[in-house]
Amino acid sequence: MITQRFLGADRRIAAMILALLAAAVIVPLLNLAVSPQSAFYIPPYIVALVGKYLCYALLALALDLVWGYCGILSLGHGAFFALGGYAMGMYLMRQIGSRGVYGNPILPDFMVFLNYKELPWFWYGFDHFWFAALMVLAVPGLLAFVFGWFAFRSRVTGVYLSIITQAMTYALLLAFFRNDMGFGGNNGLTDFKDILGFNVQADATRSALFSASAVTLALAVFVTAAIVRSKYGKLLMAVRDAESRTRFLGWRAENVKLFAFTVSAIMAGIAGALYVPQVGIINPGEFEPANSIEVVIWTAVGGRGTIVGPIVGALLVNAGKSWFTGVLPEFWLFALGGLFVAVTLLLPKGVVGMWDNWRSQAKALRAASLAAAASAETEASQPKIVRSAARTPGAWSAAGPEPQPAE
Amino acid sequence: MNKSNTILYLDGVSVSFDGFRAINNLSLVLDKGEMRAIIGPNGAGKTTMMDIVTGKTRPDEGEVFFDGQVDLTRHDEAEIAMMGIGRKFQKPTVFESHSVEDNLMLALKGPRSIFPALFHRASANEARRIDDILGVVRLGDKREETAANLSHGQKQWLEIGMLLAQDPKLLLVDEPVAGMTDAETEETARLLKDIARDHSVVVVEHDMHFVRELGVKVTCLHEGSVLSEGTLDFVSADERVVEVYLGR
């Protein structure tokens, strides 16, 4: 039974990786190689839109690692996403060079406008892609490490941790709004021209960015599944279910959490870096606490602790959002709030969890009817459904474990 | 007092929470290889004493030594666990979403840092060790079972098994038979006696039949200090103990 479930969850993750890799090849082909008259043609705006959703999906996957597998409900993951985005945005700004409105070869337009005499020190190096790429990983990772080091060592947990993560992203929002921070104030960074020498507006570049997002997401799924399946991953779930037990076994629960939190923040930063060239702007609005809460909703809708769920959730909710804001824009936030309430009440394990339940019920019914047929001469045996929570990556079923406080 | 041959040595320990003295000038000595039962009415400070020994609570005053020379008040839970003190909670606390085998695997003695855990491969040696423990705690046929599906008594045994996997020198076992059937209680007494052959054990328990079954020296705590100490017959004949248990 357990091996079956394990294979089932494994197969689902493998299918997700394959689907993402296939999309990375097929979508650009259908966009670039097929004539616009064909029924199979994918217009550029769809490529850009879905590429954006894939970045959101990567962000939701990052949250799933800490929330689904370690019970850390971060309401500030949008901050790591935005920081990764700003690092990429700074590179893109430096690539504009003298093509800006003011024609200054060194200073971006907003700095000329705000009377900067020279480039602030923290903008050095961002004219190199490798440096920007390093910062995409390092800045969110370092912030998460320092933040987590203090929070987890002081044993801040549960709702208190959620509140301080929310405060963190809000503080960054206020900081980035200021003009003298040197990040373009409330206008943020925009008017990008090139990435690695290619025009960001060109169809081919957009397709390439789409492929990069899909491949990165596939890689992240693979890495997350590998982490979750390792002994460390089991430890992560053990900390979620009975933190004090892990301490009295000699594990340092704070380090276990800190590692997952840092890895998750780096994944969120990568998502932000892929997002910015595709949408063409990064501004302090990305630090908005509401954004981080939306990520939680995607993850909850898809099913946390399942790896595949958050990706499905992010794609579904964002597709819904694009459609809904076209039809009834002023009601979107109500619909989103309603969705969260509905999922919490009706689908506590999200779409993927519902699918699992439905499957195991169908299987039990089938087994029951088989057993009934077989019991013509022998006594019917009632099939027993073994239920467990996310023991293996991707497997959810009924009756999740209660977190157990020690004594 | 000489602490050279002791596994656990508490002298003049006091701790108070918001003015309430949970432990009051408590002194207790456990010899190496000894099994001791601790009894006492609710609020006598039994669990607080375990909290102090395992580093969860720091005493306001007094000395706490492990193995004759290690000052436990200077270490935290994880360090103390690594030195060889295992603790079973009052409420069985196992990793419910993991299998019995994985529960033991996480408890097995070994490196306790992140990267070895990330790249850990199960070895034949570990599998053998897990087999041994499963045999000792009577869960041999439950290896693949999810811990959440175990009965209450089986969870208690699994938790004791996790302590054994740590390979501790001293086991602190808090109410191991609470909520167990009579048959399970007897089996648990046998299990603990097995374990006591090569470990030092402190058992906190309310169940007098169980304590009698263990047949070891008994310490009765009351209001945070030792009220009486000796054989169970001696302690239960002590007028003060009777008074405490039956009320004045």
C-alpha cells in the first residue's frame, strides 16, 4: 500500500517535470515556428502571461517547502520574490546604458532625474549578468538566513512568526518607496531594453524567457522532491509534527527550519528574477503584504505539502484572476477571499488532496465490489483504507496528524 | 556527597514560575545502572524535574550533574540529548506522519547536522539496529505502519524505542503506562526491566501496581522536594506519604 502510494506520488512529480520540460520546448515552437494564421499558433501575449504564471508557481512551490513540509506559515515570501526581482531589474537598468531618456551612459534615468552625481556603491557590479545572478540568490538567501536565525533561535513559531514575516515585507515596502533608497522610489525600475544582448520585447526573447521559467520550475520541483524525500526531509516533517521530540532526540530544530527557510527564499528570489524581464517592471508594490497572502492562497488551493499542488494552484488561481479581472474587476478581491474561505472549509488539502481522496475512495469501492463478487463462497473481507498525511512527497489523504505539543 | 559513581546528581535544586515554587530544594541521586521510580501527587514537580534534567528549564539555584562531572545547567536540550539522556514525554510524542521505521531512523545515534541528513543513505548496519529495537519494543510486525495508526500503547513503546535508538546512558520515562490496558502495562514493566539491565532509568508513574511490578527503589516527591525514599513498602507505610495521597 505504502509503496503504491509512494510510486503514485513519484509518478505525479515525474509527470509534472516532464510536462514542464515539454512546455519549454513546444510553446516557443508554436509561437515562433507556426504561422499566426494557424490554429496552433500561440500569440506572444499568452507566452508572456503563462511565463509569468510559471514564476508565480515557482514562488508557491518555495512556500510549500516551508509551509507544507515544515509548518512555517510565511506571510512574507513576496519580499524574497521582490528582492530577486530587484536584483534582476538593476542588471536590466544598467543594460539600458546611454539609450535612456537622459542619455547618461552610467546613471539610470531616475538617478539623473533625482540629481544623483554618481552611481551608489550598491549598484556596482550589476552591469555584469553573473554578478546580478549571484545577487538574485544571495540577497534573498542572506535576508532569510539572518531573519530565520534570529526568529527560529528565539523559538518564535506559529502565528507570531507569520506576523513578523508580514512585518518584514511591509518594512521593505516602506523602505523601497523612498526615493533616496536608490531603487527608483515608487516608480521602481522599468523601461528595460536588453537582457544578455537580446531585446526583451522581442518574441524570441519572450519565448526563451518562458522556456527558462519552465525549465527552472522543473528543476525546482526535482530539487524540492529530492530534499523532501531525504532523511532531512523526513526530519523537516518531524519538526512540523512534533518539534520538541526532535529537540530531545538531539536535533537542532532551529537549524532544520533555517535551512528550509533559506532554500525556499532563494527559490523565491529566482522566481522574482525570471518574472521581472517578462513583465518589464519591478516596483515596491511587489512587497505589498497582500501579494504574500495571495501566494498562501495559491498554495492552499492546490494543496500544501504535495509539491505538485502549489503549482496547480498558482496556475489555476492566476488564470482565474486574469479572466475575472477582465469580466468583473471590482469583485476580484472578494472572489479571492471567498475562495480562501471555501478551500479552508471544504478542501483542507486543496485540489490535489481532493483528487487523492476521490481516487482512494474509488479504489476502495472497486475493491469492495470485487470482494463482494469473490465472497460468493468465502466470507467478504472489508477493504481497509490506510490513511496518512504527506509522508511521501505528493501524497495526501484524510486525517492529517495533529501537531503535538510536548506534555 | 560523592558524585563520582552517580549518573544523575541533583543537589538543592529550586525553580519557581511566577512566584510558585515548582521545585523546592530538591536533592536526588541516581547511581549508575540504577532504575528508580518516582511517585507523587499531581503538581509534586515530577515533570518539572525532568524539564530541568533535560535542559528545558533552568533551575534558579542548585547543582545538576550528569555522569558525575557534566553540569547540565550549562547545556541545552539538543546537547543534553547528545550526551546520552533520553526522555519520553507524558503524552506519547512520535512523528505521526512517518512510518515506525522512519521514526526510529530519525532517532538513531549519529551525526545531527543538516548536510549529513540531506545526503544520508540507509545502511545495513542501521537496518540491523532498527530490527533489534523493533524486537525489544514489540513492534516487529509494524515496521511499515504509519505511526498515526498505532494504538496508544504502541505509540508509548515506539517512543521508548526511539529513546533506545539514541543509545542513551540515562532514560527519563514519564508515565509510560498512562492509558494502557492491564496486559500492555505488564508488558511495559517487562520492557523497562529489560532496558534497565544496561541503562540507568528514571520512571515517573502514578500506577502503584506498575511500580510494584518494577520492584525498584521509590522516591516520593511532594511540593517540589523529596518526601520519602526507599522500597515501595517502606514508602507506602510512611505516614506523610499516606497523608499526601489521601489528603489531610
